[in-house]
Amino acid sequence: MGQIRILLIDDHNLFRESLRRLLEAEPDFQIIGSCASISEALTVLDREQVDIVLLDYEFVGENGSLFLEETRRRNLHGQVLMVTAALRDDVTLDLLRNGAAGIFFKHSPPAQLIEAIHRVAGGQAWLDARTIQTIVATAGAKKEDKKAAHTLNVRERTVLKAVFEGLSNRDIAAKLDTTEGAVKAIMQQLFDKTGVRSRSQLVRIALERNIQDWPPETDW
């Protein structure tokens, strides 16, 4: 992959400019724009190709959900990583269902943001422990809907759990004491069964269909 083209959207000028300076120091990042509003950002996206959008949630009179709706309506490309201070659990899930590739909290270390951008640019989802807890809690509250979960076998659900934890194929193989090739094969099975082509899409469809079941690792 060449340079990752990034658009920043945050109405706090000091934070946005600090973030810009941080990311500009990375040789494989190119900052395409730095916007204080969603409308300004949509104007940039109409004329520029962007790989990653770093999007705050709360703006005066609008929020990040509006941006996701507009980009979907306009069929704009690029992955959206939410970079925000805090979110309610229901908002977190709605953002992931509506197209966000991940949630990154502003109190996290800057090095983690660099890692998150690389992962999302590579088609993976970024989910920290707090977000995973939200997903698991929601899954537990919806146990009555089991039809979709039954379409996945134990190995597939185990790997899906690891995907929710943000692990790479190599990390999953090490954790489950198997080969990376075996994990890749199971990932392909998950893609085929859910009709998706990337990790971030897999996370979204799992949320929508409630197929994120958590089998004990001893079942592997």
C-alpha cells in the first residue's frame, strides 16, 4: 500500500491541529484535509479521494451519524474511524452498523491511533476493549435471536470473536495454537457465509445479524 490519504474532521481546532501535526510526522500518511464541520468535509470528499476519515462524533447542531448517512448516500469511498471522547453504548453500536470501521477514544495513546489507522486502511476493524464489552453485552441481551448464530460452527465463531478483539490472522493463529493458513481458510468461510469481503464488513454484518456468539476457547 502507498501513502494513506487521511481526512480529519473535528470542530476543536487545537485538537485537530495537534492531530494533524502528529500524523504528518508519519511518512506513509498524507493529510488531504482538516475540517471543522461535516458540511466542509463533504465538500472535500466531493473532489478528493480519501482512504481514511478520522471523524469526531459531536458537532454543534449535528453528529457523526449524519456524515455516515451522507457518505453512504453519495457512495463515497474510504473507511471512517471515529475519534471521539466518549459514546453511549447504543450510539457505538449504531455507528458500527451504519458503516464506521472502528471507534478510537481520544484518551488512548497516540501510538495506538497510528496502529488503528493502519489496521482500518488494511480492511480491518478497530475495536478496543471498551467497545468489545458493549458488543458482548448487547449480544447477551439478544439471546432470543439465535437463527443466524447457528449458521456458524465453533471454529468460525471462535475466529469471529478474535476478529472483534482486533487480532490479525497471525495473532489469532498464535492464540489458538494453529497455523495462519488455517485461520485464513476460516476467515474465507466467514466471508463466504456472510457475503462480505473485509474484516470491517464482517464486524458490521455480525452486529446486524447478531451472529457474534462467544464459544469457550476450549471448544477449538
